[in-house]
Amino acid sequence: MSLLRRLAIAGLAATLMAGPFAAPADAATAHTSAQEKRRVDAVKTPKLKWYKCYSYAECATAQVPLDYDRPRGQKTEIALVRVRATDRKHRIGSLFVNPGGPGGSATEMAMLSPLFLSEAVLSRFDIVGMDPRGVGFSDHAECFTSTRAQTVALKGMTPVFPYGKKEEKAFIASAEKLGRACSTTGRPLTGSMSTAEVARDMDVMRRAVGDKKLTYLGFSYGSALGNYYANMFPDRFRAIAIDGVINPRAWAGTKETQNTVQDVRLDSAGGAYRAFAELMNRCAKAGPAKCEFAGGNTLVRFHNIAEHLKRKPIVVPIPLLGITLKLTYADFVGDVLSSLYSPTAGEDVAAFAADVQLMQSEGLGRATVTAAGTRYANRVKQRLRRAFPYDNSIDAYASIMCTDGRHPAKASSWPAAAAAADRRAPYFGRAWVWASVPCARKTWTVRDEDAYTGPFNRRTQNPVLVVGSFWDPATNYQDAVQVSRKLPNSRLLSSTNWGHTAYGTSACATGAIDGYLLTRRLPAKGTVCKAPQPFTQPVGTLSAQGSKQLPPVAKVGR
């Protein structure tokens, strides 16, 4: 679920102060509802006992109500990490950050903030990461009693996504086991992990760090958290910037759309295919000197590689370990989708496709090692799951996604939906649609009665900055457009960058986001930031991005 990658230092871009938009007639006024006030304000402000950790950061934990309707009832513990502002004299306050996922660790993101946030932001803000309930170093959502039980139950979900009736049957069986386990063994925490509960926790932690109003920077699924907060607490934030935007109405669904699989509503697959097809076309135009996969019709060649893998996976021998690795069709598509998350998506996808074509032509399967096979083995190393201790990333991802939204009743409806999605968005339709199969209503029965389902068009006291990238493979650019249209007091910043989210891909995007967080000044209406484009340099000589790189913290989804 996440996907952090790189973010960057950039100079503060010159921005223009923008006035509020006119609110639509049906937009609610900018104040927190009486119900939400009763819930969060009934909770006593926690006293955070910060202690030094990771040599330069501070750590703390806090107890929050499992159910905000029962503030003195059962509690759950959440973890926080803070990196103090370097210019204490001119400190503005705290900047809460979230990397997405859902299920990404915000504490880890805060700890790594000196690697990707600009000096201006690091000097003026304490960077605070609050792991959402059930996630990271907060109390874990654990749907199984042991690592062994989890591994056995989820055996059928080993493929990136299932292809063919046999794999689909096994995948559904494991997904149903996950849904039932999270609805029983995982309770009560799994039934209290909606984004609304995390937004309430963040409002309490805002008070705990001493801020009168929240300042927030959220990426990918973290954009949903920022959007929920803005609509639930429209008068309690100073600045909210959301980058890589999820449309919360599509994410949560409605009574009318509840029988539509989540990604058909979000259309991440459509965004991924649009980016992929554009890269293939640009590759063909760039030629072999600048694109490793160029030559003939690149889309047809890619299609042929994929069809060949459906019939015959590639076996890659690793003689030193006495093992072999198998590259299936689903692995191939999954790795291509993963590559699309990078600002260097063009070069990464082209190189991988060229390697796979080379491995097919070499007829791997003998006890031989080739350069292409070795490169693929190195890719696999990066995605091996830990066996110990208990890895709750899949439990957390499902608990948030399934508790937040409405989903079709039966898991058996997913194969048809996945096939239809693949016709609309080849390769990536299945990859995205199958992510939500544990959420089928018949098997995921635990519910959060206090999940927020809208409205998502509240007029906020202060403006929200909405950032969308044209070629984002996970959060479709159209979601950013739709969210900015819905929120009456918001501004859309667009970017031409490749990869997932815009911060760090150009001085323009980074500077505009930094400028808003620091001064609350919005970029001029209609601003489109220009970022480096693929296939402009000879093969093997990527142009410098001019940014600091953030190691991947959570690669869970959005």
C-alpha cells in the first residue's frame, strides 16, 4: 500500500497569494460539527513524554480512545517521532507528515525527513510522524495468532495478482480467510481503523504538541487523511497540502456505488496504463540511442513478452544458492507497475522490458547465469517479505481500506471485475482491482460505526493545496482535479513529472508546496510545474534529478 520514494531539496518558488474561491450553495460552513467537537474535545490532552531516539529525533507514545464515543473506555496506543526545528527562534510549529499506503509508517517518514524535506521547512517546523492506529510502531492490528497461521492462510495470495481460474480460486480463498480473521481475531482494533479515527487521533495529537491549528503534508493515501481532516475539522488547520490525491468519495463509495469494486471507482489502473502507453510511444520515437527498449512497435513487443510469460514463465537459476527464481506474468506486470512509481519511470520500464525480452530469447532455465537474469535476481531481493517477526502490513492495509469503504458483497465477483478492468486498462486493471478482494462484505464483517462518509465539499477556514501529477500510476491525476473542484477553498497545483507524487521532482513543485506550508501562500491559479522527461539522454546516462532521494519506507499501495 505506498509508496514513498524520493523527495527533494529545492529553492522556495515565488508564489502569489490567492483569495478563496466562491463556495457552492450546498457547501457547509467552516466549523467543526458539534458531534466531532464532543468526540475529540472530551479527550484530555495527552502529556507526551518525549525521549531521545535515533540519535537526532525524539520518540513518544500516547493513549487514545478506541472509540471516541466512549472517551474513557478502551484505549489504543499510538507512536510518534519528532525531528525538532533547527531554527528554534523562528519556529512556526509542527508539520505532521504521512507517507500513505494505507499502512505506511509516518514515524519512519519523520525520522527520514532530513533526507528529503527542504532546509527551509526543516528549520521552521518540528517534523512529526504519527503512526496511524494499527500501523507501524503503534499498537499493531494482527488478524492472525502467529506468523505461521498468517503465512499458511495467505498462501494463495502469494502472486502479485492472480491470473487464471486456478490462481483466482486460491487467491479468493486466502482473501476470505484474511477478511474473516480481521473481522474476528483482529477485533476490536480492526473495527476502529477507519481514516476518520486517525483524523480524530491527529486532532488530539495536534493539541498534545501544542499547536492551535494543524499543519499537514500527506502523500498518496495520506492525501485521504488530509482531506478527511479538512472536512471533519474545517476550522482547525493552518495549512494542509495533499500530494498524489485520492478522491475520498470514490475511495469510500456510496450506496449507489457499493457494488462497484473500489479501483473501478478510483481508476488507478487507467492512470497507470495511460502513463505506460505514453512511455512506450515516447520510447519508440526516441530510438535505441536513448531508449533501451526501442525498435519496432514497442507496445506490440511488450504485448508479445507478456503473452509469452502467460504461457511460459521464465526460470532464473541462482547457482550459488542452489535455487531458481520464477518470473511469471503477474510478477512482470507488478515490477513494471513498481517502476512506474519512479521519476525515472521511462528508463526503468524500458530497461526491465529489454531484460525480460533478452531472458526469453536466451531460453533461461538451464544452469546458466546471464547478466539479465542477475539483474532480475537483484530486483527480487528488494521485495522479499520477512518471515519473522509478524508482518502486519497486509492486515493494516486491508483494515483501513475495508473499514473505510463500501465494497461488493461476494469475493466471487472480483474475477469478472478484474477481467473487465484489464480490458479498459491492459496489464494494470487486474493488478489494482484485486487489491480490495478481502473487503467483500460477506467476509469482511467488522465495521466502524463512526467512519466518516462525507460530505467532502466543506468550505474550510484556510485553503487546502491539492497537488496532482499528470502521469501518476497510483493516484489518477483526475482525482486531484475532482477533489480540487469539490473543495471550495482549495487550489490545484499540477505537475508534468513521472512517478508517484510531485514533491521532489522539480524546484517548481517542491518550492510551491514549501511556500504554501511556510507562508500559506498558494501558487497562482493554473500553475503547471515542469519536470524532467524520459528518453532525453543517451542510454545509461540519466539526467540528474537535482533532488535528495528518500529510501522506500512503505510500498503497500497508494
